[in-house]
Amino acid sequence: MTPSVDPQPDTGAIAFFASRLSFQTDVADVHTAFAGGDPGFALVDSRSGAAWEQGRIPGAVHLPTADIPARAATVLDPRLPVVTYCWGPGCNGATRAALALARLGYVVREMLGGIEYWTREGFPVEVAGALTASPPDPLTTPCGC
């Protein structure tokens, strides 16, 4: 006979996952926040100027990571939380940008998936002043989470 084990919550796992949710968000949540009007945060695109010109999330502020120490105070309200994004999951640019902003005292979260998953979910991208969208990738939508 196997002894009965009363499962106990894993406090380490709880702290880990709660921390991730405190410092990360995803493209669907950012899209929902923008669709509601005032998202309550500034969205920062930390990519290069060339990448910005290829397409960006509508409403984003262009602030490349290297420019954050010198320019953040001129383009961001320090009282407003910030969400950073970069290319995608194969890039840690949004993480580096979030760290740079956190060091300056900003409340900041990283958008998981970056612009890659933004476009894969079929959300609009601004290119040369016009909006464009690709059909959603069936591997990413609908997630249902």
C-alpha cells in the first residue's frame, strides 16, 4: 500500500511564477490593453532604427536600448509603467532594455514574444504611417489562456 501524501504548495515555485507574471506580459495582453484605449503604460520598442522602419507596434515609442540612459527621461513619463519589446523570443533585447529602465527607476515589464509574436498573432503593425496585418499563425492562435 502506498502511503497517502498530502500535497503541499511549493512556495519556491509559487514565488518564481508570481515573479515572472510581475515582470513579464505577453502580446495578447498588450494588444488588449491598447484596444481598450489608454493602456496605462508606455510601450517601448528597443530595436534599431532600421528595424523600427521595417515595422512597429502602433503606439510604441522608439527607444533603442543603447539610448535609454541618455533619452529615457525625455521620452517617457517616469510615473507611467513601461513595457519593453524587441524582435522576439530568440533575442534578449527587451530584457536588456527593461534592465536599463529599471536601473533608472522605471516600473517595467518585458513583453514576451516581441514583435515576432505580435505579427504571428495577426495584430497590426505600422509601416510608413500605414497599418498592415498578416493572417494569424494557426500555431499561435487561438491560445485561449
